[in-house]
Amino acid sequence: MPISPSTTTSGRLLSLLSLLQVRRDWPGLLLARRLGVSERTVRRDVDRLRELGYLVQAVKGPDGGYRLEAGSQVPPLLFDEEQAVALAVALRIAVGTGAGIEEAAARALATVRQVMPSRLRQRIDALEIEPAGRGPQVDTDLLLALSTAVRACEELRFDYRPPGRPDPGGPDPGGPPRRVQPHHLVVRAGRWYLVGWSTEREDWRTYRADRMTLRVPNGPRFTPREVPGGDVAAFLSARFKGSDTTAWPCRGEVVLELPLEDVAPFTGDDTAEAVGPSRTRLLTGSWSWAALAAKLARFDAEIEVVGPAELRNAFAGLSALAARAARR
């Protein structure tokens, strides 16, 4: 399907560049047909792109053609409207990733916004994105090193700071380094996690990147494995729930003496339904029965336990614990 020919050279260059970025090799005749111009015009436009710094190679062969290669320096970047909006949205989201790039992302967004048409600036300015939670900052070089090891399938050696401990402060904080085969680098709620196979424990482990201090060099290469279930996001969610599946290991059903509109904002992935004007049935879970009872007690309302018996017993234990705390 041919692209509508632009009345300006700059518009035609943008269309040409977009086509070159889509596929590796483009026959000259096919490019001319897509752009609705002659092959001679395509050759001139390719020369203009080269003058701007884009490395466009001529491809030899029966058809001839062109190929866009990576250059030694960054040329002026050209974006269509959809690409510009997508880039601006991504830059705003980057602030909440904890990757230590907030200032650079803000400067890049200001640069992109400055050259946008007013109609696009209005769309971007109307978009308000507030991170749900900002975790600890992680050094960008560390994230790049972890990502490189994941891609290269190279074993990592690192020191790991447990919760509540000070930073290691050196290459040898008092013990041998951990040895892990890194498989995935994941960001969740503003925190970066490395999911890998521990050769010492012969099991999958999850590590917070901000608690890692890498040792060099990396270890030997390894053969990649597949996380249980094949979905790293679901696997990580299950680990946070203390389960081997995405479901909570402890699940219960209760009826709260509260209207549904007072319960719904706090249910997350739980199931809530109204059973009356001021009563709500709630199916919820947690990693232990005691934690589930405490989670439900936060509603500060009358609770009818539908089941199971373990949840009812957990409420009894929580009640006794609270009574002892009150007497002290």
C-alpha cells in the first residue's frame, strides 16, 4: 500500500526513514512505489539522510536497494506523531521505575515536548501519571550489568545485603559470594528484582537489585531454563504470596458489616459482592491465616466468618494476642 506522497521534502524524508526502520533490506523500486515517487528521488532522499548522519548502506543484488545501519554517533531523530506521543508517555512512566534516570528522563521529555506541535503538547500535558510507589534507587550501571549477564547467559557472583543490614561497603562483606544463573530482570512496584537459578540451592531465587553488589568477573556460561509456569510475572507474584501458584496459600470467605462502596477500594485482586445495603461478602487471601485475620481486622467492622475453620481459629489467636497486648 503506497504512502501518500508528501508535499515537502522533510515529510518525505520522515516517511522514508520510517520505512527503513521497519525492515532490514528495501529494494529501491519497492521504496519508490511505497513513497509514490521515482527511484531517482529515492536516491536523492537517501543522500539527504546520509548528510543528516544516518548510515544508509546500498545493497547490491539483482534488485538493488538500501539498508539502515547503526552509526558511530546519534543523528537527528525523526518521529511521527504516534511515536512522539509514545515516547513522551514512556518518559513520564520512567520516573517511577527506580532506575536512577529520573533527571535524564525529565530533560528528554522537555526536549521532545519543545519541538512538538501545540496539539500534541496539549495531549501530553493532559496526561498525568503518578507512580503508585517509588522504591529504592538502583544504579543504572548495575541494571545494565545484570541485563547484560541475563542476555549473555553468564553466571553472576555477588554479595547480598539482607533486610535491615547496612550496605556491604566492600567486595568482601564477610562471606563467600552467591552464585546465581540470572534469567530475568523484572521491575515491580518501583523495585527491581533478579530472578535466577541458584546452583547452590538448586532452586529458583529472587533478589532485590538494590541489595546486590556484583563481583567481577562473571562466572561461566549456562543453558537457560524456564521458570515454573513459563510466565515470570506470574512466578514472581506467586513468590510474593508465599505460594507456588498465583493463588494465596490461605484463602477465606467472610461477610463484613460494611457497604460494598466502603470495601471495594481495598480489595485489590480479591472478590467482593454486596449481600445487602450495608453488608459485603469478601473472598480474600494471604500468606498465613494469622496475616489473613489481621488483614480483615483493618476494616474495623463486624465480621462473620463463613469459612474455613482455620480462619476462625486465627481470629481467636489474634484476639488473645490483642488482649495480652492491652493488659501490658
